Amino acid sequence: MTRRRSLRDFDDEAIATDLPRVQSGAAEAAEVVAHRSEASRSRQPRPSAGASSQERTGIYLQAATFAAAKSAYIADFETVAGSPDTFGGWLAGVLDRHARRSSRSRAALSDRLPAETVGGGVNRAFILPAATVQAMHEAIASDRRAGSIASRSQFASVAIRSAIEDSRGRAGGELPPAPARLPNKLR
């Protein structure tokens, strides 16, 4: 059995290796810049061919809203043709629809929605299309210019609560209970 190498072993090896000859002036600077840019390019993840650009986005929601959103997602999957089979896909659609509304209609919708149950909250990260995140940020900026200041989580909360109400209406007033943990994809 071989012994696992320690940090000291790595340090000793680094000290024992010969350093390359130092060049002078502009040639050395050009080599350092070329090496750094090559290293930074190799560390950046490259999207696969045909893959859409996605972003990890954190959203804080009240626990009751998050639970109801999971229920709405399940209900929509069962009742709406072409509904996404992932919660992230459902959420992206909800945020896209909300971002397409005008600032005035978003404000009116926020006023019409029932008050959110206040309690413990959950902070979740979702993988969303970059276009959805960009549209959400543009809508938030538009709302700020119209005099309504909301965070990304507040924007998402209004969008989700609106979708929950729509889903509840399509389901006849009652949403199915959601499991504590959703599967990666519904079947």
C-alpha cells in the first residue's frame, strides 16, 4: 500500500525542481500574460454543442409558498398539455410569463394575490436558462423605473404565487399534496 502524499511532500517536490531560466523585460511579461490567459481559458467550462446557456439562481421563498409551488407543478404536469417535466422548467416558464407582463400589470397582480403566509423560509438554487434570468432582471429594472422596488426573490414570489392560483383554478380549487422531495423528472 502506498503512502498518501502530504502537503509537505508536494512542497518538497516543488522546491527540488529546477526553475526555468528567467527572461528579461518584455519577453518575460508577454510569456506570463500568454500563460495566464491560456490557463484561464482552460479552467472555464465549455458548453457542449447545442447546449443552451444556463445560470444557477438563488431564490428565497416562504416554506408554504415553496410547498404550494411544488403542488402546482405536479397539478400542471397532470392537467396542462406540454407542461415541463422538471420543476426548474416549470419555474422558468412561470418567471418568463411574469417578466413578459408590463410593470403596471405586475404591480396590479401583486396587489390582487392573497397575502403570503409568513413563517420559516427556504433558500433554493435553481438552474434556469440565462435568457429567463436576464428577462427577470430586466423586468425588475423596469419595475424600479416605474417606482416599485423588489428583489429577485420578491419578483419570483409574486410570479410563483400567481402560477399557484392559476393552477389551483385549473385543478378545481384543490392542489395535490407534493412530496417533501420532488423527483428529478416527472413521468
